[in-house]
Amino acid sequence: MICRAFNVLSAFCTRRLRGVLLCALLPFSNLGATVPTSVAADWPMFRGSPGLLGVSDTKLPNSLKLLWTFKAGGAVKSSAAIVKGRVFFGSDDGSLYALSLRDGKKIWSTATTGPVEASPLYLDGKIFVGSTDASLYALNAEDGKILWKYTTGDKILGAANQIQIGGTNCIIVGSYDYKLHSVDAATGKPLWTFETGNYINGAPAITDGQTVFGGCDALLHVISLKDGTKVKEIEAGAYIAGSGAFSEGRIYIGHYDNEFICADVPEGKVIWRYKDRGFPYFSSPALAGDKVIFGGRDKRLHCVNKTDGKVVWTFSTRGKVDSSPVVCGDKIVVGSDDGRLYMVNLADGKEIWSYEIGPPLTSSPSVAGGTVVIGGDDGNVYAFGTDK
């Protein structure tokens, strides 16, 4: 059953999860395409890499301190990009902000005409971010000046991604107009669009010249990034409000019918399903070695085996976990609607540390340079780390 059959769609599908990490570029001889593939010190996009893997190279100590807070004018559901000592994030007050990573002082803010729930993407000195005003913005990362604006047919809630094809940097983003859009990063001119059967909520995951994403049409779409043509569709089983992690030909993603699934993209089929209790999965997964880690609305963080989906461990919080976890070496950080930021052990899911912020944490943590940044529904951005 598609999302538009429910009046509650927006309340479910807009609770979004964000974050990201920059990588080295490798060529694809078949397309002339390049995408980042390895971990770097910055966190320039949602989930840390175009594959949306949710992994940082930062090694965290067993305890963190609150370093600073910054108050925006509305809830912060957008996850931050962290690049070159700056923190970039959106707010429900309709603005994109740039702060100093060192002390949280505002450097600039730029207004759109709608709440900004999407996570920003940093690329070549520019910030790319979607707004609920239906537009994708390109801004100068130095001063926040709007360089161009590309308008879709409806609101943009998911983060943008990027790929280079034939020497052109392309920005890829989904919209509630049912379409995936590819635009020229330099000019904002459209390159192609691909139309689906319903809203696109999450960010498209990218690897090997292809993107895989889900939406409210209950399908996983596999699209060629060279020209926007369909490669294949995979039945997910229910509508998808989050983003998947795409690695080694497999996509890992949760859906609203209380399942988390893994699909083999070349084979075009789901190869395992994880179903525990009767709660949906909105959290985007992190991939670490042989483990897949994701949050659930059952108030738990789940870790399953990457090969067969068998449970490895679960960790209980006091609120639903729409926040997407980030793996930092042998530790995981994640937020919860119970208002706490948690650090747990990757090996066994045991709690190492937590901090009670108070308001629900819908945003996902972003981690770079030894600092964890997360937004709260109270409109504050919080930075945690160690005294330097």
C-alpha cells in the first residue's frame, strides 16, 4: 500500500536522519565516473560517504565532554556536515548555518523559504542542501552566498549526494515530486530526472556509477547515474522513509512494515530479511566489517550479521531510535528520542557512556576530528569531545 493512502504520511516520512564523510576518488572506466570511496578526516555529507556507510575514522575515548551548544531558531533535524573546521546544518527556522567547530560561534546563516530538514553536502567549496520550499540550493561555503537555486515540484527532505561523470560534478537529490534529480554542481542546470511512483524521502546511495534508493512506492530503484535510466527495480515489501547503505553490490535498508532487509543489486532480489518486533525502521544503517547497525522505533539499536541478517546484539534505550548510528573504530554513537546521546561497544552492544541532553534527538550524529555534533528538537546543536 503506497504512502498517499494515509493522512499520516508526512508525520512518518519526514522524520529524517542525516550525516557524512569524504573520500578519495577512483575512476570508473565504463562511465568516466568518480566517487569517493575511503574515509577521511572531515564529514562533508550525510552518513559520511556516497555509499552512506555511516563510518568515521575518528577514534573516540570512553567518555566525552560537552564542548559547546548553539541555539538555532527552530528544531534541528538536519545532520551536520563538518569540513575544514566548520559545521554546516539546517534548521526548521528555514536557515542553513555555518559555525566554528572549535567554539560553536556563528560564522554565517542563510535563509531559505521553508524548514531545512535535509543534511547539507560539501563539495569543492560549496554547500548543497534541499529545503521544504522545493528547492535545492548551492551556497558559497565561505560566506553563505546563494550561488544558484534549482526548483523541483515539491519539498526536499533527504540529503543530496554527488558523483563526477565525464568531468562534470553532478548533484543527485530526491524530492516529494516523486522524482530523482541530477543537476550540474557548477550551474544548477538539470541533467536528467527519473520519476518513481511516490515520494522520495531518503538520500540516494551511490557506488559503481549507480544509485539505489527507496521511497513510498515500496520499491528499491537502481538507476544509472550516467543518464538516469532504470537498471532494475526490487520489491521492498513496504514503503521506505529512510536511506540505505550501499556496498559491494548490496543495499541494506529498513522499511515501514517492521523489517530491515538486504538486497543483492546485481541479482535484483532481497537475500535476507530481519524482523523482530512490530515496529518500523526509519534509521539509516552503518556498515562495519561483518556487522550492520541500525536503530528502530522499538527503542533499540540493532546489530545483525551482514551475510545472513542474524542478530548479533541489541541495545535498549528509553525512546525510539530514528537517529542513524555512526561507527567510530570500536565504538558506536547514536541519539534517541529519550533525549540521550549514547556510545556503545561495537563488539557486544554494551553501553560505554551516555549524556542526557533532554529533548528528542531525531538528527543523526556527525563525527570528525574527535568531535561529535548532533542537533536536537529543542533547536540546539551540541558538540562533544575532549579538552584539547
